[in-house]
Amino acid sequence: MSFSRFLPQPLAAACVLGLACSAATHGAYAWTSASISLLKGWDYAVGEEERTIATFEMANGWTYGDNYFFFDYTNLTGDREDGDSLPTIYGEYAPRLSLGKMTGADFAVGPLQDVLLAGQLEMGENINRRLYGLGFDLAVPGMDYFQLNTYVRDDTDLPGNSWQVTLVWGRQFDIGETSWLFKGHFDYADAETNDMESNINSAPQLLLDIGDFWGTSDTLYAGVEYQYWKNKYGIEGADEHNPQLMVTWKL
């Protein structure tokens, strides 16, 4: 089975460009993080109830901002001959440019640390969406990082625009002699057409650093991601409450 068969051309280009740029300019980043995750869930609201998902995820920070990129490869064992859904690809690329770093201005006041120009591309089968707006880095007690991003939401296949608010957070912490990672996101997206509903999508993760037990901390994690999606894809009543088993290998 050819991987490229199921990869939309815009996403394929983004994958190749992102990986090539990462390999070529790794040393130029102030920090970088990449991982491969495997998730298994049994209670999806739209389509097959049981799915296996592989996720490649990358984030980095550079002189004037940061980047985040991921793609999901869903239904790894899908087989047309057995009547299963074919594997699908979905990906997002979210770059941000720091107004403070580009202009030298200090935007820090109260919990606000920086203001950024924020964008996002969402790409997949029958999905071609562009988001653009402002992002805010916030200092939140107990969190290593916390972002609030506000977007205009433009689906190229639908008339008009809507809006979206996104929260992103992460924290590493210890309980006794064990190390843990708590991270995730929360999206509120306004309805894009009159026959759609606004939707909420959140996916907090709680992961145990199991690599630490063998002296290789911050490399291998296992735990759970809880997928909550109200009115999934804007479909009224398509509500998802789906705990997923998760294993993550940090590259």
C-alpha cells in the first residue's frame, strides 16, 4: 500500500517542506521538539467507532516566533477488501510571529508575555481551511507554557468566514519518584454556515514518563488522551467523549 496514495497534495508538500527545513536548519532553532505517537480509541462519534491513529508532531522556536506542525494517519490497518475504511491523512501547520521580538517592543503586562501574528493551515480529505489572527503568550501559574490564539476561520469550500479561539498548554511535573506530562488544546469554532453548529474540540493528555524507569527520561511516554468534541464537524448532536490509550516516543 502506497503512503502517498492517501496524502493530499497540499499536505504532502507541507510534510516534505517541513521535514526538509527542519533537517537543514535544526541548528538555527532556539528549541525544537518532535515526536511520534500511537493512539487507540473505541468511541468516535462520526464514522468508525474504533480507530488506530499514528501522529507525527513537531514544534520549534526561532528568533522571531515559533512553529507547530502535526499530521494524523488514521486507520493504519484499513483494508478495502475487508470492508474497512481506507487510511486517511489530516494535518495542521501553525506558524506564529512575535511582534515583541520583531519590533523590540515590550508587550509584557500582568499575565501577558507577548503578542504574536498567528496563522494556521488545516489540510486533509475535503478539508482546506486557513486561519489567521493574533496569538497571546500568557504566564499561567503551574504551566510551563500557555497560549491563547484568536483566528478568523476561512474554509475555501464554504461561503463567508467564521472565527475560532484556541488554548494550548503544557506542564511537566513529578509525583513522588515518577515524572508526568500534562498538555493539550481547547478549540471553540463558530458555525461556518447556517446549517452547521458551533463546535468545541478539546484533547487533554496525561502521560507518564516510562522511559525514566530505564534511565532515559523524556523519551518514552504512555498514558491517555481524552477527546471531547461537541457537534463534531459542526454536526448538531454529534458529541464525542472518547478516552484514547496513547504511547509517545520523543525523537
